[in-house]
Amino acid sequence: MLLIPQGQEIVLSYVHSLERTPVRDLFFLQYNQLCLYEEMVKSHNAGLPTLNPYPGSLIKTKDWLIFRGGRRHWANIHCRVGNAEIGKNVLSIGGRDYELYALYPGQVICLSVALKPIL
């Protein structure tokens, strides 16, 4: 278990297993939820939206498609972890990286929020 303050940025990065393209999901902790603020996808645009999702926005840069907003949130997220060849899941919290693919290769992990007093 990791103790993380409310509002802390959490980034879950992985390589999409089919497309073999990088994906970055940016979450914030809010109350007892993991709130998805932004998802960044490197893609060739095939099959992806061309209009802004509601609520939220779609931003295209030279290298990334960025889905921002949308108010999606979860009490917990189950994540299938890849390995050094497929997936390469990395969890980044407060500037520290946790290479999930090395710690939990091929396993399913659960990211969840439990409120705890800091004192």
C-alpha cells in the first residue's frame, strides 16, 4: 500500500498490447475515487474520435491524441500487467516510477483508494 495525498498526480503508462503504441493515463485522487483527468495515446488516428467527447476535449499534437476531462472516476481499477516485452506497465507517483511489469508480470492488480488520516 502506498500513502498518497489527495490531489496527487498518478500516471499509469503502458504499451497497448495490440497496437504496440504508448498510452498514458493521468489520474488524481479525489475523495475516495481515482479520477481520470487525461489519457494520452500515440496512434495513427485509425478508428479514433475526431470530435470532442462530452464533457471533455480532444487535443491533437504532433505525437499524441489527448483526451482531457470527461469526469470518469472509479473506486478501484483492475489492471492486467504485462511484462518486459508486452505491456510495460509503469505507475508514476510523485516523481517515483514503479515498474509494475517487473514487480507483477502477467498478474492482475487493483488500484484503489482508502482514506487514512496522516497524523
